[in-house]
Amino acid sequence: MTDDKINNLIKKQYITIIAGPCAIESWKQLDETAKVVSSLGLLYIRGGAFKPRTSPYSFQGLEERGLEFLKKVGDKYDLKTVTEVTDTVNAGIVAEYADVLQIGTRNMSNFALLKKVGEIAFDKKKAVILKRGWASSIKEWLLASEYLNLKGEVDVILCERGIRTFDTNTRFTLDLSAVPVIRKLSKLPIIIDPSHAMGQSDLVTPMSRAAIAAGADGLIVETHNDPAKALCDGQQSLNPREMTELLKQVKAIASVIGKKVR
């Protein structure tokens, strides 16, 4: 991938870190989090407006109101915005607000959605982050990415977020071997989501270090202004102090391999 790609999400010689809350809960929550992300010198903020949850009783997001908040903080702090597209009905709405469209693990094999998002991304020049399905092989993941390019070439970034195995000590098993394997099989960039893989905030920073050492192009990390009060995934979200420490440690690893963090 070259530096003149659509959103410049991935650039050579840089590690790109996307940070923000699992779900957009309120203007105050998002604004305070965005202020931290910006103060750390990062360029991308993430936040879920439409939330596909395992339990129908869990917080489902603020929907379009959340998208409005996301665009507003992006403009306020000069941050690019990343959010998930959950179905073909809301795909066009999401693309009106967000800079980068994300396909979550549950939808990696939703081929109708992949085709729709690919069409929108091509027309509107949006980048797409495609998360690996939690029970998907790397071959299936790469084939899914090709659905996004059926109308024309789209700026696709793969995201490894852990796969389901027999071990219960972590939420999922983070398959860092996916990084060199993807490097071998594809020219697509790959970022790592240690938050969803680990499911525990104290394990996020160690696996972030490992991801960068393995050669990942970036990270997508859940951070929240007050994780104890989060309505979604607070147990795996970093508070501002922890996010600052993660960035410090990741920069140290990145310097060893000749890269900078942004």
C-alpha cells in the first residue's frame, strides 16, 4: 500500500493506532475520550453507534445520534473517524458520517453486506477495516476481503481480533501468526485488536507490544474516559493513564523496527 491511498490510514514507516470507546454513550463521554486521543498525537478515533451485541438486552448504541457525535468530535479535534457498519440498511447512513467503515467479526461472512459496503466505499472513497471472523480461517478471511472489491478497488485493511479456541483464560485467542501469514499471502495491511481478543484491560498493553514486534501495521484499542462506568466492554477498555502508558511502550517497540507511532 502506498501513501497516496484513500484515507492514508496505513503509511509506510508508521504504526497507526486507532483508539476510542467500544460504544458511543454520550457527548460528554466521547468528547472527553477524543480529547485524550488527540492529546496523545493520534489521528484516528473509533466509536460504535450501531452495536451488534450477543445479548439483546445489552446496550445497542445511540445509532444515528451517535454518528452525529462522532463526526462532531472528529471535526472538533481534527481526528479521522472509524465506526462499524452492521447491516445493508444503515451502511449508507454510516458512510455519510464516518471516514473509515468497519466490518465486525460477526459480519465477516455476510457477503451481501460486504458487497454493499464495497460499493459505498468505492463510490465515496472510504477505507474499510475488515475484522476476521472469530471462527474463520485466514483463507476465508482473504476471500471475504475480495467481496469488497467487486465494484472496484477499495482501500481494505485487515484486522485480527482473536479467534475462538478451547482456552477460557482470555476472551478469545489472539492469533499473531496471522501477521506474517498475511504478509506472505497478501499485500493487504493488517492491524491488531488486542482489546477484543484479551477481554481484560491489563492484558491489552503486553499484546500490543507483541503485535507491533510481529510486524502489524497498527492497532485498534478500546479506550474510555471512565471504563468503570462504560455501558459496553468496560473491562477491556483502557483509561487515559493506561492508554498513555500503552503508547509509550508501543513507541519503544516501534523504534526498534524503525517505525514511528501516530
